[in-house]
Amino acid sequence: MRIFLPVRDVHAREILDSRGNPTVEAEVTVANSVTGELVCGRASVPSGASTGRFEAVELRDGEVRYFGLGVRRAVSHVNTKLKAALLGKDASCQRALDECILECDGTQNKENLGANACLSVSMAAARAAADALHLPLYQYLGGIHTAALPMPMMNILNGGKHADNTVDLQEFMIAPVRAESFAEGLRICAEVYHNLKGICREKGLSTGVGDEGGFAPDLPDAESVLSLLVEAVRKSGYEPGTDIRIAIDAAASELYDEKLGAYLFPGESRMKGHQVTRSTEDMISYYEWLAEQFPIFSLEDGLDEDDWDGWQRLTQRLGKKLQLVGDDLFVTNPKRLSAGIELHAANAILVKVNQIGTLTEAFAAVRLAKENGYQTVISHRSGETEDPFIADIAVAVNAGQIKTGAPCRMERVAKYNRLLRIEEELYGRTARDTV
Ligand code: PGA
Ligand code: ZN
């Protein structure tokens, strides 16, 4: 007998994210049409700092409380309009449910209800449905597609908008490209992270961490950061380029100065005592040079979110050699991704569910990417919650890669720990676990 899961209740509240800013948490209660059992699913929404200009609207109250960042309006939209629209609807059909959410909002960018309101309900409904059907979330979302655990791209050194140091490029990540399992890869990365801390300490550099848990010392330029990373990899007994490769998220939209038509490097300028700016061509050559000197395999947001022309040139020059990931460029939006595919801009997409606001749309972006040979990386935001939902998404869609910060700060570690549990569920306990 086909089981239906009619929505019986929808409720949201304002909670805090990892930066102490308000965000939306929702609960959706569904009834199992066969057993009558009531099941409640809960999910919460993350929030970015280096937010792309084309992301769906994150609705903030703009009042005095929480410096304008309250989300009481978004919460109220869940508790009134979305609740009214969804009561009685079947939560086991995510697509129809999300269409209902889209219709209720009625705008292109979710400015009416807020992408934070929409996504909280979209995710909570999926979790309620999975629980009501007694399926793990990744299996509910992915069905028989659930096979591969993602490789972590672990951000161990933070800069840009995620820290107050002089490092201008936002994220420096390591990837355990030869690890035999997720657990093994996680261990390798965590060991490098600890060795990086030791090296920073020895050199008198700060070991305080940024928003995503990576260290945030003052360093003069990207070369110095990359040298430190290579040193930490070697100290851990691994071969840079063979065992571990490096990924950078430049978050270049944050560096781009429209008036100058160039990229400004404020930290590097301060450390070197003269103004450092780079044109689009300079940026491409700079990345090319960095990738020759260091074992870099992936570059995210190397150029501004509006510079399609630059992205085309970047992809022509480096697309065969590097994974070029569009984050602010694509904002998990199938329409922007289609434009990128058409123009041969980038060759991979970063997937952040709150950039678009419903699971259905995020999954459509993943599908489109895969159909066109673009790699997919599931990603957290710099403002996170304890909800490990993205770990299940990464497995459900066979994303291949996940970006969820350092092995530090529990909102990051929660995702890694969830993946450890999933790996055990899918592949059983390994000998390694029992020695
Ligand atoms: P954000 O950063 O969450 O602050 O946007 C993450 C990223 O740029 O990938
Ligand atoms: Zn990014």
C-alpha cells in the first residue's frame, strides 16, 4: 500500500548560528497514512558572510534587536503563510511540496517569504518524511544512488571575510586524494591540521581560528600560506601532490573593486607596505603560477561573480589543469549554471542549499551539473548550525566532494561525524575500527 505523509503541523523559531547571529529552525510534523504515527522532522538554515549578489534573499528584520539580523519575519512567514499552504500536503513528494513553497512565495528570488523561511521548511519536511518511512535521510533523498562518500576539502587556513587576519584569499583547503575511505581521509586531514597548528606555534604565528575553524595567522601572501600547508603535509608524513592536494577558495567577488576594475589585496598591501592590485589577466596568471609552484587541484571563485568574460578566459587557460568551481558565480541556481555551461565558464559547481532556497532546486542544479560533466561540491556556509543535513545530501547525490571546514568547531565537525556514521552504515565496520 502506498504510504502518504500528510503534513499535520509546521512550526519555526529563531535560533542562533555559529557566529551568534539569528537563523531559522523549522519543524514539520507528518502523519503516516497507514499507521497513523506522527513524526516530526527538524532542520535549520545556515548563513554566509561572503554572500553572492545573485543568491536568493535571506530575509532579515532590519530592526534594532540583533543589529538588524533578527529573523522574526521569516519565522512568522513559516508559521502563518507556509503552514497554511502546506497543511495536508503529502511530504513524501518533495517536488510538489517545494513547488507549493515556491508558489506561496511567488517571486524569482524568494524576497517575499525569504529563502531562509522556504529552505527551513523544505529541509524539515524531507527529514520528517525520511523518519516517517524509517529511512536514513541520505537514502530517502538519494534512493539507490547512495553509494559514494564524498572526499573532504578541508579548510585549514582561513582568510578573507572569515577572519581578521591579513590573508586575502578566503580559504585554503586540503584534500586526501588517495585515502581509501572517508574515515581514513578525515584522519589524514585532521593530522595535518594539528601539525599546522604546531608549525604556526613554532613560528610565533597566531593559532586562533576563523569562522570555519581554520587557523587565521597574519601572513603576507598566498605563497606563504601554501608553503605552510605543504610543510604541515610533509610533517604529517604525506607527500604533497600525491597523498594530499590543495584547494583554494579565493572568494574573488569580495576583492573586486568595480570602480578600479581590478582586484584589491588589502592584507597583502598592508604586509608589504605598498598597494597590491591585480587585473583579471594578472589574477589568471597569478593562479597559473601558484598552481605551478604548489599542488593545487581546485580553485573556487577565482574571479568576480559578474565577470563571465574573465571566467571564460580563466577556464580556457586553466580548465584542463584545475577544477574551477563556481560559487558566487552560480549560486546553486540552475539558470546561472546553464549560462555558465553555455559559455564554458568553470567546470564545477559549489552547492549551498540556502543560496537557492529549496531542496528540489538545489538537486536540479546538481543534476544539470552532472549531465554536463561539471563536478559538484556540497558546501556548508561560514555561519552554520549543528544540523548535519548537508552530509546526507553529499552522499545522496554522489557529489564526490564536500566542503565543511576544519576539524574544529562542532558545527563543522558535526558534518564529518555524520559522514563517519553513514560510512559505517553503508560499508559496515572495518577492521580498522576494531584494532
Ligand atoms: P560563505 O563562505 O558561507 O561566507 O559565503 C563560504 C564560501 O564562500 O564558500
Ligand atoms: Zn566560496
